[in-house]
Amino acid sequence: MKNINVAILGFGLSGSTFHAPLISSISGLNLTHVLSRQVDKINQLYPQVTVVQDIEQILSNPNIDLVVNTLPNPQHYTITKQCLLAGKHVIVEKPFVTEIIHGEELVDLAQQNNLLLSVYHNRRWDNGFITLKKQLPQLGDIYLYEAYFDRYRPEVNFAKWREQDILGSGVLFDLGSHLIDQALSLFGMPIKIHADLAKQRPNAKSHDYFLLTMIYDNLRVILGSHSVCAAPRPIVAAYGTNGSYVKHGLDPQEAMLRNMLTPSIAEYGIENIEQAGTHTSSHEGILTSTSIPSEKGCYKEYYQKIYDALTSSTNNPVSASEGLNIIRIINAALDSHNQQIVITL
């Protein structure tokens, strides 16, 4: 088995909760370096890892094959470019970049140097989304698709960069990128979009609410996030000519990873049956609803596919071009909100 040596840039929520344990769960992926000041924490969790504070120690190391950029959004472009120029394969935490022109440059740079460039959109492997995809063929022609990523955080946490007034902050870039990626993976690019964004909480500096409508021929896709939502809306729902599927409740994987429960344990990713989705269909004019237990989510599948792409020339699980389309939607959404118009793509 070929080994791929991996370095993570940053050890915040994303690096510590998602990337490090998921990388460590894949045979053939060796986490060797982390760029971070959290030396003691990393040494305790991953004693085999070398912790560095200077990115040049990673870029100049010929033994490092793959770099995972989990640094704040404004650093995605500049740092990813440095990694590609150093000859490294790169995974970028979502969102890919903040500017379309930067994403186009990175896509071209990776292609010119025959390097893998992927964007970490792990929510394609959420249990509800996986279950929805299996339900879609039974629903007929889909006319309405909805997905919401709501939270109940009535107080602004100014210590977090995502709550600051900087490009790439706010819920559209943060949570919206997940929802847009899921929708595009199902339906492709829309014809038009309309968006409404707001800073609703007192003293909020970044958008804490958005509602995005993606317009296709007969299909309407409605995506949203609200930061003061004690009773969250459906995480995903699809309504078609033969029935509907509606799912509430977040995939349990993030909570498990936060509690140090890794994909190696049997109960990893298993959801409480009370959070099962509902399939509703009509038979002879009578509507019947059936509980649909969720498929098991599997974030580690992203990294398994990364390993396979690097060693067996299989497809990149989330290409940079796909990640760039999400940025195109986000930028169009901002234009729609600022100009109060429907944007044709």
C-alpha cells in the first residue's frame, strides 16, 4: 500500500474535530505535520505528529505529499497558491475562496502542475442527504427542494472571525456553502437566483441570516440559515409529483467527533431513530406517511476517495471546479441582495 504523508495547516475546530481524526482513520494516509501553536494538545492527541509554526517547514519538506488548508477563509487563496507552487496536492476547507478570479487561478495552477486540488465539502456525506438521494427516484419530478442549516445563537460571539466584518465571514459563506454544494451536486447550476441577507442580532457585524432561491426550469431550490432558530427547519426536504421526503435534525457525526468518538467505533454515525425522515406518498388519493430510518453518514468516505484519487487515478471527490461554482453562486447571491434584483447566471 502506498503511503501519502499529510500536513494540516491550522488546528482549530475544523482541523482538530474533522480533518485530523478522519485522516487518521484511513489506511495509507499518514498525518505527519500540523502547523499550529497548540503544541501540547497535538502532542497529546497525535504523538507521532511534528508540530511546526513556520509554513516553510511544510512547503520545503519533500516528504509531505498532501496539505490540508484549514486556515481562515481570507487565507485560502494565498496559502493554497503557495502550497501548489511548492508542488503539493491540496485540500481546502470550504468555502474554496472568496473571489471568483482567485479560484480560477488556483484551478488553472493545479491543472498545469498535475496536482490534486479539492474542496472539503463533507456534508455530501451527511446521513440525511445520503438518504434523500436514495429517496429521490421514488418522488417523481421534483418541483421544490429545501435545505436549512439553522442554529440557536442569540448572542454574537465577537471572538470568532466568522462573526467579524471581513470578506468570507457570515452564514452564507460558512453554512450556505454546504447547502449550495449539496443542491448543485443534485441539480447542477441554476438559471437564476435571488437572495436576501441580514444582520439581525444586536450589533452583528456579519450576516447571520440568509434565504437563497435557486431557479431552474420547473424546479425551485430554497436554501437558508438563521442564527436565532430554537426550533430548526428541515435539514433537507424534497417535494415531487409522487411524494415528498422531509428530514429534521443534524447528522450526529460532528457531535461524535467533538466528543472524541472516531469512525473506528461501531456506533459512529448512527442516529437516534426519533430523527428519522418522513416519506409521504399518495395511493388512490390517500396520503400516507412512512418513517424512513436514515442511512449511516460517513465523512471518512471523502478522505478514502482522496486517497484513491492520489493512488489509483480515480475521481477527485469534490473538485476545485465544483468548489468554484459554489463561490459563483455566493457572489451572485451577494449581488442579488445588494441590488435587490434577480440575477441571471
